[in-house]
Amino acid sequence: MRLLDTYQKRRQEGQDLFLKNAKYIFNDHAVIVLFFLFGALAYQYSNWLSGLSQGLVGVWVHVIWAVLMTVGVFITGVASHIVAADLVFLLPMESKFTDWFRSALNHSLLLPSAMIILLIAASYPLLMAMVGYSIFELIVLGVILICFKTAHLNIILESWRYTSDRVIKIHKAILYLAVFITLLL
């Protein structure tokens, strides 16, 4: 059995477990509550935005938006599907884990990319009120944030190798600062 087949089998088992338990998490009552909560928040957001005028948005709004977007970019990690027994039984195959980690990186990038796109789409009216972004600038911002997320996941993967914790912390701090400054501009 190939190592990549083991990864795909574990990923499928994880998805099956999530789908099995999702029916209990997102039951009818929870979906109705979330639907009304989302509608109320969207209505309040729309009313709040109608009171704003372009260029007169406070600096604090821009800072809060940048902090929320930065958290949105870095909220998830790498779904490697490695279990504790792998440290013993798959250690001789350590050099062959490149395909495993590449697949884990690609799979772990799907959900955060969708979340970044949704966050940017939801904040488009606010960005229009703050700085007058065009659709093209919004697409470029989305691509930049997805590139930052890819760099974040690569830093996480690098931390699993033989890199010192100090170097990883410095890389993460630089990346967090770069994203925050990019969003403030």
C-alpha cells in the first residue's frame, strides 16, 4: 500500500466521521436559529453601511476590519491526518512523506480559500465605503490573502521538520505583521 493511499483513506474516514456527526450539530433547530441570526446580522450590517460615506470611515473601523481579516486568514491549520502510531511505524518511510504533505497542504487550502473569498465578498460594501475599492482590486486582495495563507501553511509544514522553534516563531510573526500591514493599506 502506498503512503498517499493511506493519506487519502484517512482523509475519507475523517470526512465520513464529520458527515456522520454533522446531522447532530446542524439539526433543524440550529439551522433555523443560524438562518435568523445571519439575516439579522446582514440587516444590521446593511443599515450600518448605509450611514457611512466614502472616505469618512474612522480609522478604528479599518483597524478592526484588518484584525478580523488577519484572524480569518490564519484561523485554520494543516489537516495532515497523521496519528501518533505513525511516529513509530511510518518513521522508516519519512523521506517519502513529501507527497503526503503536498496533498495535505492542497486539501487544507480549499476551505480557508473559500472562507477568504466569502470574507472579502462580505466586506466589499465596507471596502467601497472605506477606500473605494474596485472589483479588480478586490480580486487582487483575495489572491494576495490566499498566497499569505499558502505561506502560513508552508510555515506549519516546515515546523514539523527539523527547524528550530525560534525560527518558526519569527517566520510566523513576520507573516502576521505582513498580512496586517497589507490589509491596513
